Amino acid sequence: MKTKLVMKALAVVAGVAIGAMSGVSAETVGPVTDPLGVVKIPKGAPIHIGGYWTLSGPDVNLGLDQKRGAEIAMDDHGNMVAGHPIKFYAEDSQCNAEGGQTAATKLASNRNIVVVVGPDCSSAGTPGGPILWKAGIPSVATSTTAPSLTAADRPEGLHGYMRTIYNDLAAGAADAEYFWNRMECKSLATIHDGSPYAEQLVRVAENRFKELGGTVTAAEAVAPTDVDMRPVLTRIATTKPCAVYFPIFVAAAAQIVRQFGEIKGLEDTTPIGGSALMAPGFLEAAGDSAVDFVFTNPDTSPDAMGNRYPELVKKYKEKYGEAPIQAFHQNAYDGMAVTLMGIEKVAVKDDAGNTYIGRQALRDTLFATKGFDGMGGEVTCNEHGDCAGFKFAAYKFVDADPESFEIGKNPIKIYP
């Protein structure tokens, strides 16, 4: 109920804010006229781009991995765009609504920023996107998968919000089909943490599982800060599900995994997590309980990625001294690459070498992206800002040592 009330409040605030559009207005600057305003970049000055991801706390691997993917994309572009150096601002979204609001507000206050890449968490993007769009700044999100963010009936404040990551309408259905078809599981319990990502994902999975003929025996919720999961797990145990599905974040998920084996009645029940847990931080938090733990995730094996993905991994290792630390660096690379391509398409120069970027023109150009050969596969956007497909996989940790983390080795892909 709390989540629904927050979402409704954010939708109202976003609608009012965008209806006013007090931060931007139609204008003509130099050779460019744009209904949302024009950014002028003097000759030799940088083009300003923002970003916000989870850069602190238990889910830092999620955001840091994506920030790195975006940085490599800028490197590949010579850290220049439209003949100007790039000035990049990265804020910490903390993977929550408060952090997303704060980060987006900081970025929106910089009137030189033309576009923002990120965020990584739907809970940050839900308030952050409207704040940025009120200032005429489009968002190119990199791992926010909640269906509400790109729904046809989304608030007007999200009309500047697109993503180079899949929609959980696809991921949730694929997860349910894995439980039903591959695991031959007929009864499922779910746990979410109240975040837009987790709650919407489990609802999609539950609905698809029921369509297939399965039974959802329990639908529970925890807080991201909860440490004692025994009461929730005990209630679930009385319903005797085949599996417990909890696509939540590191801290709470680690507590569930640690305590799962203590609960009588769950001996024959399989715990299954989601993509936020593909991180060395989860191994550190869950300890030995992480061994043999299974979670669903987009397929990050080289044969499932774009043709150039091995190049990205090589550059990642050379630049940061380690293999990728989460699953979405390629989505962030694609988000930044599409962003830079969009800027170059709309940038207009005058005879003095100054550059002009129309805000609405940039948004529309980004949303019109078609057939981009991305690191994660083809990037083609629909009118609502969904730009990437979903390829399902299941992974399993085989070692509890965080130092052993390397995608493909620990965790290993077990399906397909």
C-alpha cells in the first residue's frame, strides 16, 4: 500500500511539474529554435553530460559497473562529441527514491547539462526522471526495468525517459516460464522489498506463473533494511512452495539466503534470486550460504551479447584491472554510445564554431534510435522508450569467496 501511495504521489507531482515546465521554454538561440529550449556550447567549451547510479552502499557494484561501461563508451568516442570535449558529472543515486531525487535535482540545476545517462535502479528513476525532464533533460536509463517507467499511460514527467535495458514485462514472464517448464515447479512463493523494480517484477512473474497453471502460495514483502527474515520464511514454509522467488537487492537477499536453511519446512524448497545479486558484494554478505544459490539474470555470455562485446570486456579489464563486477556494463555502454550519437545528430554549428543543441530535438532523436549495433545486442526504441530485448539465463554461485567472482566462472550459467 505504501508503495502504491508513493507512486501515485510521484505521478501527481510529475504531472504538475511538467504541466508547468517552469524550467524551460521555447526559444531561438543562434540557428536553432526548439520548443523546450536550446543549449549553446561556445567554441572549445565542453558539452556537459550527467549520470547517476548507485555509487555507495551494499549495491555499489551495480552502479559502479554501469558507470564504468559509460566511461568506456566515452573513451571509444575519444572523450569528444560534436567537436567538443565531454564534461561528465556522476552522482550517487543510492538505489532509492531519496537518493534519486537528490541526484536528479543536482543534475537538473546545471543548465549546461544536455542529457543524463542512468540511473540503475527503478526506485531512483521514478522520481528522478520527472525532475530532469522538467528541466528539459532527457534520461537514458541503463538498468531500470520497472514496467511503469515506459508504460503507455506513464505520467507526462516520464516522457523524456528511455532505457537501453529490457522491460520486466519480458523478464518476469521468462522467469515464470523457467520455474514452470525447466524446474517443473507447480507452486511458487514470492518476496519483494517495496521497490518499483522488485514489486512490479514479482507481480509479472506471479501472473504469468498462474497463466501457466501454477499456484502462488504466498506473496510476502520485506524492507531493504530487514535483518530477521525468519518470520516471513516461516509463513512461507507453511504453504510448501516448490520455490521462493525474491528478486531484491543485496543486503536483504543475503539475509534470506543465510536464514533459509534454518526454517523447518523449506528443506525441499529452492530459493531463487534476481539480477541485482550478480555481484561480489552478494558473496561477501551471504557467505557460505551463497554456494549453489541460483538466480535469474539476462544472459551475459559472449554468444548472447553483441558481436563487439568481447572487446568491451577486454577494455574493461585493461582500464579497471578486473573483470566486470555486475551484469549491466554493456547496457550502460550502449546508453552512452546512443547518447553521443544522438548529440552529434542534432548538434548545429554556426560560422564562429559555436554549437547549439535543441532539448526537444535531442529527446526525439534519442527515442528514434533504430538498429544500433550495441554491446548488448541491437538497440531499437519504441515510442515509449523501450530499446532493448531480454535474453533469459539462470546462474549459480559455486564459490563463496568474493575474490573468485567472475561472470561465467563464479557464477556459472546453468541455463540455457
